[in-house]
Amino acid sequence: MNRVIKGLKSYLTDWKNLLTHTIVGILILAIAFFAPVSTYIRLAFVGLVVAFNVIRMNYT
């Protein structure tokens, strides 16, 4: 359990993750204004970003 908490803290305080999620959030808002897409597609996109960041953190 302690490992999960440390990993979550590390993930949430990493500046690269914060920057990536900020950029993705802005892109999702921009896309929502110009080309409305399904909520499921937006959620899948956020999930892919999270997965990419977790993989990046494990290999760097």
C-alpha cells in the first residue's frame, strides 16, 4: 500500500505530468468548441495520456 501512495504522490507532483495534463485539457476544451466529440473519446484520450506518463516515468 505504501508503494502505491508513493507512486501516486510521485505521479501527481511530477512537473512533466502536470504540463502534459494541462496541455491535454486545453486541447480537449478547444476541440469541444470546434468539433464536438463523444465523451468516451475524450476519456480514452486522457487515459492514453495517463498511460503514456506512467510508462515514461518507469523508464526515465
